[in-house]
Amino acid sequence: MQTESKSSAKMAAVQPSPQPMVHLRLTRRVYVVLLVVLIVPWVLLAAAWLARDLLLSFHGSKASANVKVDAKAGGRVTYAAPGPWGTLRCTRIAIEPPSEAIFVKPEDEAPSRWQFVGYTMDKLRELFAAVGFSQEQIGSLIERTRVDPATGTPVVSPTAEFVINMVPLTRQRLYKALAAFPENPAQRFVSTFRPMYLNERFEDSELPPEVIADIKRMTYPHGDILLFADVNIMLARMPDPRGKVRLLKALARKNTLLVELEINSTSNIENLVNYWAAGGRAKDIEPLLTSLWRTPGGASVDISHLLPRFARQYLYTFAYASGPEIELRRDCHWTSLNFFNLVPDDRYVNPVFAYEVVRSGYYVISGGTRLGDLVLLANSKGKLVHSAVCIADDIVFTKNGAGSTQPWMFMKMADLLELYEGTFQSEGPLQVMYYRKRAD
């Protein structure tokens, strides 16, 4: 018995003692408080996570919107290749002639007339088949063909609907054949577009969407660019004179560049002065560039301030449509040869005189152009068709023809070459030559 009592006592010593039972009596108010304390933090935490997701989503959407805006702006802003000219920031802009320079003449709206100089009717049928017309279309065109009794030239008068509905490849082949004859000015003097900038050319033009759509549909390829030749058809569709002017202004828009030189403390100021002071202008260039170089954090300047007085005066401007006749004859050669002149010489409007000045006063260079060098474009027969002035990298200063609708402007060399190859599409590839003025 004594042993059993010891065993029981030992087991009691190792077993846990029973826990006391506590009974709580809670009022309704206490229950509510407990619910708030225990549940609300979890609700707030969930809300915070949800808010975080929404915030990230919002910022993501906002960032995407910013990327689109920046991409759009970035697509129009590029940097020239590095060189002695420094860091050049180029913004693509579109410039169009003022309304006072736009005149709508009756012949501008005349129905289409295609003149095939030197063709017989049989040869004309062969051409129509070769460019891609169906037999039905050929029959329709032949019915609308008349032979000029004075010259024997077949003249085709297609309907506007027929012209609008031609497929691009057929239009390209046909219009290239027509452009070979001066009698077809519509196909010789065309509007040119770079495909990637086509939408930009009609921004804020106030043209009806259906007109813009038809213009795009009636463009046709030439190399890497698009051409448009059927202005007369679109003019006839504009309901009022103001709309016709808007159309011609939009088609006359030109892509040009706003160019800025960026300078900071790391820029080689001596090289910059040496490059931009071409033509003996160091006293005019050095103070400005040096002041920008000293500016904390750097600064930028429109390079128009670094050009000779002549270029500063004319850049981004148009000749007066009602000005003296001599002013309307000021073309690319007049522009190029007067680049460094304080007083422009109007003898350069005479192409024969201009060619002689280039031949006797300039020499050919193979590369390494600098500010003020000439770039000349010649056709396959060696005839000079255009001249421009080298500015920096592949940027040139140019006026692409005489008259009041062609501005003085900057262009990239590739764009200039494509423009003139489109203008002289029937004459084959153009030759590019660079010239430098002989030392006096």
C-alpha cells in the first residue's frame, strides 16, 4: 500500500496540473470593438494592395501614353552624326506657302488630258496593255482618244472616275511614260511624299477626310517615295475657293528641319568656332559660341544664328508672289552662289552665267564637306538640275525651284535626292557632285 501511494504521488508529479477555466461575459459593444480591431486591419491591408495595383495600373497607362507622345516627338527629333560641327539636334517640321502665294487657275482644274507624243494608235494600245490595263479599260480609253490634227499626237481624255480608280502600279508605269513629254506637266511636276511622313503632311490641313483618303489612294511609288499627279481632280472636288487654297497649300508643304547646336563644358569650342566661322566670320561667331560654352549646364542655339547673313535672311521664307519678276526667278543656283555674299548677285538667276561661275570658280572635292561647299545634282546626260549648300553632316540649305511656293530651307541630303529623282523620274538616276570655292 505504501508503494502504491508513492507511485501515485510520482505520477501526479509528472502530469500537468489542470488549467483554470476563465469565463468572459461580453456585451454587444465589446463584440463590435473586437470585430473592428480584428477585421478592419485586414480590410485595410486588402484595400492597400488593391490601391497599389490600381496605382501601378494608372502609372502604367500614363507611362504608355507618355511613351506614345515621346515616340511621336522622338520620331521627329534626331541627332546629326558627330563631327566638327558639334552636337546638332534636328526637329522635323513642315512648312507651307502663305495663302497669298496660292493661285488657282482655270487650267489647274481642267479635266485630265494625256498626250502621247510620237505614238500611233497601235503603239498606244500596246502601251496601255503593257502598263496593266484590261482589254475593257483599253477599249474605254481608245474611245476617249482623239488625234490632234496639227501634230498627229493621240490625246486621251479619261474620266475622273477612271483616273481615281487606277491601281498604283498601272498609274506608276503610265505616268512615267507621260512624264517624258513636256506636254504633260501634271505628270512632270508632281507632289512628292515620303511614305513614313504621309500622315504628317496633312495634319491640321482642314481637308475633308475623304479627300485625304483619295489623295493617298492615288499616290504611286517611285523608288522609296510616293508621287501624286492628279491635283486637278481633287481641286474639282473642293466645294469652295477657300477649300481649293487649303488643298494646294497642303500639297505644297515641305518637310524641313529646325536645327539646334547643343554646347556644354565638354564641347571643343575651338573646333566649333573654326567650323561655323567659315567665310571669315570668326569675330561674329566666337563671342556667341563662347558665351554658350560658359553657361552652367550648357545651352543650345538655332544654327540660323551661325550662318552668313544671306542665309539668315532667307531661311524658312518665301518670295513675294507679287514681287518683282527678278525675285520670282531666284532659284537654287542663285541661292547657292550667294550663300556668303553680303549683297546678293542677281546675275546668278541666269543658269548659263551660274554654270560658268561654278566651272571657273569652284573645284571638285571627293568628300569631307564643310560649311559653304556646294552639292550639285546632274542627270544621266550631265545636265545640272539642282544645286544646294552643305551645312553640316548630311544637312543642306536649298531652294527647290524658283517662284513663290518654294521656301528657302534645310533638308537632309537623302530627302533632297529623292525629291529630285521624283521630279526627273524619266531621266534615270541622278549624279551627286561636291564643289568647293577656290581661294581668292
